Amino acid sequence: MRDRSDSVDDCSSVLLVGATPRDARIAACGLEREGVSMDVAADVRAAIDRLARGSEDQTNVDLPDLLAIDLTTTPQEGLTVLGAIRASPRLHALPVVAIVEQTPPASELRTRVREACERGVNGYVAKPDDVEAYAAAVQQMATFWFGRVSPPPESLYSASTSTQYD
Amino acid sequence: MIDFPSQSDDSLVPESLRTSLSLLSKKWHPAIVRCLATSEGLGYSDIEDRLDNISAKVLTDALTELQEHEIIDRTEVSQQPLRVRYTLTDRGEELETVIQSLADWGETHLDDDEERVVLIADDDTRVRAMHEAWLADGYTVRTARDGKETLSQLDASVDVVVLDRRMPGLTGDEVLDWLRSQRYDTRVVMVTAEEPELDILDMGFDEYLTKPVLKADLRSVVADLIERGHKDGRVREYLALRSKLGLLEAELSADALADDDEYNRYLERLETLDDDIENVSDAAEDTVERLELENR
């Protein structure tokens, strides 16, 4: 376990999967305004490695409180991670938010959002083209998840252990 | 009475079969026959005691029907007070052997009927198809051609993963780390072209096969891992460790191993587990036998 000060421990965190470096920076700005930290995983491999490392520890401090999957550029990466999480005995309840394009016609957007929801996304954020508007959207999402919405009283993560290989 | 589809050809389901099946499919009949078979004859209340929850009316009716078919005999032992004794007739004894073979058949074939899922992850199309064909008769087989597909195919219903170590995207090692970190109750056999090195000690697989894998080896390892799924976590850990250490001992020189701290640490762990688990060879007879044969 990493040694952390209390203030850092209390900080909520988001793992962003599949975003371009530019979009990731904008999202980080929006989250910073809410005091939420962010980790980036560019692809499935990075996300899985990150989550696997975070899951080894029973305390969950190294796990994100929310996963954001950017479906705008490489949707398959985010959806694969989503599938792996929903099937996992340990992380199946981790909340996941999808980030989708705002530009496509409403009907197409609905189809994409519905598809993502059927695979287990808890909500979505439509990404505005404007940089400041996007940062604001991410900030509002953080306000909602970490300010408005209270987490369930029990940990979301299953800490049950089967065979441990040390 | 069992409702068979009406059909003109009585030779398929003759009257005699219908009648005997309907006798056997009654809720209490097989139980009464079996409890009489294990005794020298029982009184009414003895039977009532042995069959929990049976009502007096239902028991009386069942006994009457079995008597009508001459499956059981009713003898009055005394008149005042009335005491009777039920025994199996010769044909009752025959019926009991039929019931027993039905039970045996069920144990052999129905208990195992629970779907066993094997996931084969290999980027080599031909190897994947071959391994799938080898296992398709006994298991529900899923396949994946790279690490990402393996993730998509993986869920809690997978019993065994046959995992290629080198796959594009996400390697077998990474998939294995994910699977263990997520507490999947899944057994893993690592399949690889590489000879095992000391780095395998830290990996969470249960078994390791070196390519090219032989049909008989893959089948016996998968069958063994399915069995291990029923066993206690410590027995599984013991067997996985024993398999790993056996591999290394076969591959590397004794000197190289003796100098390796990690190897010694795991060796100690194996001994601790061996002491903890009461009679390992009983707990996992087949595996121990197979490992001993392999390491010879």
C-alpha cells in the first residue's frame, strides 16, 4: 500500500479510460475544480493493469471511485474495460460514466447511449466541442457524483478473497 | 401418472414401461422400497419415522398400492394390539436394484451435468481450433484470439482458462494478474512455447503446459482443474505450488534453485501447507498421482 496523507486519502478519484491526451487534460481541469483527482489509462491494457494493481489491496484506497470511459475516439477500449468490470467478482459495482459525442443526430446519440447503458454504464456526459464547456461539463459531473450523490453505506467493492497467490 | 406423448407405436413406450415408470415417479414409492431394502422388515411407525414429513394417509395409500403390485408384503405379527411388518417381495428386491442403478446413473451423468465452461485464449488460430476440438465433447468451450477478447469472454461462469502466455494487446500474464486480482474463482492452465523460468513462481496459474501441447495432456489437465474447483483454497494453492516447483526442478539445476531465495521461500510455503492440510494425497488423489508421474 502506498503511504498517503489523510487529506489525499479522502480525495475522490476518477480513472479516465480511452481519452486523447488533450481531452484528458481538459477533463482533469474540470475535476480539479471539484477537488477530484484523476488517473488516465489510454487503453484497455493500461486500465486493466491499473485496476488489477488497485484491487490487490483489500482497502480499496488504490481503486478509483468512478470510472469514466471516453467513447468518442476509441469506443471499443472503453467498452471492453466496462465489460471486464461488470463481469468481475470484485469490481462489478464500480460506477461507470460514459463520455459521448454531442454532435451526432439525436437518434444516433440515443442508440449509442442505450447501448452503453445496456452494457452497464450508470450515466453519460455529452461532450461539448468547446474546451471550457467540456471542462464545465466534467466539473458538473463531479459535483453530481461526489457532491450530490451519496455513495452506498457499504463499500462498493467486494473484498471477498478466494485463493490468494502471494 | 406420467403424461407420455400419445403415439400409435406402442413398441416405443409399451404399457409395461408406462406402468413401471409411473410407479417409480410417485413421490414416496422409491423411498419406501429403499428403506425396506436396508432392513429385515419394518413396522408402520418405523417407516413413518424414516420418511420425514409423510402424512399417515399418504403412507397408508402408498403401502396399499405397493402391496397391490406385490412389491411389498404385509404380515400381521400380532392381532392384539395389531402389529404389522412390511417386507420387500422378490419382485420388490428386483425393483430396488433398478432404483439403485437409476441412482448410479444419475450420479454419473446428471451430477456432472452442470455446465463446465472452458475458455481457450490463444492468438494462433490453428492451435485454438485444435484445443477447442479436443475439449468440445466434455465442456462448453469459449475461445478468444487475444487478451482483449479474453477479457470479454471472461465471467464468473468460466471454470478453467487455457491461457496462452504471449498474446497481442494484453498478454497472458496480464490477463492472469487481472483474473487473480478480481478474485475470480477460476483455474488457469498457462500454455506457452517458453520453458519455465524462476519468474513463474510469482504467477497465479494452477498448471503450466509447454507447447506443443499433447491432446491427452490438455484433456487430463483440464479435467483435473475442474475437479480442483471443488476443493478448498489451500488444497488448490498447495497443488498449484507443487506443480510449479516440480516444473522448475525438472527444468533448472538443483544448484541454481538452491541459491534462489524466492524458490526457498515457496518451498517452505509448500511444506507449511503440506503440514496444514490433512492428508493431501487423499484430498487430491488424482492430481498428486499425475504430478508424481510427470516429475519422474
